[in-house]
Amino acid sequence: MPMDAHDIEAMIKAAIPDAEVTIRDLAGDGDHYAATVISESFRGKSRVQQHQIVYQSLQGQMGGVLHALALQTGVPGGPGVPGT
């Protein structure tokens, strides 16, 4: 059963309370999403570390219920952050 975008957002926000999370369903099938996660807690961390934090928040759902997640992370006001 596909994972709902609201569930993905809730799981990320539960683990990263200050996160601004935007989820897009890329294929309309509930299996392929893009997420943008902006959090002050990412400051000073590499992009790989930021992505690891987000993947950990999904509690093992990646590759199972959640088939694909294109992930963009950053800090508020940081370079490459949408809407800044």
C-alpha cells in the first residue's frame, strides 16, 4: 500500500520539529515523492548528514512502503533553498 504525503510529512516533523517540509507526489502513484526539508538543525551538517537525518525519520519505510524519495535539504536562508 502506498504511503500518503501527509504521513511522510508527519514523520519528518516528528523527528525534526522545526522543519519546513514540502512533499510533492511526482508520479501520482503514491510511491514516488519529492521532499524539500529545511531546518535550522541542519546547520553545520553536510548534505549527506542532512539526508541521513531525514531518512532516519522515515523509520525504515524507504525502499518498502515508500519506493522513491527525491530529497532536497538545507537551512533557512541557505543557498539553493527554494523560496529564499
